[in-house]
Amino acid sequence: MKKVLLATLLAFSATAWAADPPAKPASQPETKKVCIDKVKDGKPVMGKDGKPQQDCKEIKIHKKLEGTKVEDAKGKK
């Protein structure tokens, strides 16, 4: 009985692995540098050189997926 159970388990695991191979590790994600001026009391904070100081961050860029329009359920009867 144990051999039959083991053989069944191996058969299912082998077919599941073959149908969906493991994902490849992604390379470095696309990033973008975003800078926002520092504001204090409604006025921009100026640096020593006379330019406004900025807070800069590196953010990941996400791909937007296009979807399809869903039909209204009221139209179908």
C-alpha cells in the first residue's frame, strides 16, 4: 500500500512540476529617481547655493497590465 501511495505521489508531483516550471529569478527591477522640493510653512527650503533643497528617492517602476472590459450583468438575461 505504501508503494502505491508513493508512486501516485511521485507521478502527481512530476506532472505538476513539468506543467509549471520554477520561475527564473528576476534581474534588477527597473527604478526611477523621484525628487520633491522640501517645503516648510508653505515656502520652499533653500540650500546654501540658493537652489531649493530636495528629498530624492529611488522607486520601482511597475508594469501596468491592460484588462478587458467586463460586460454588465443586467444586459444578460
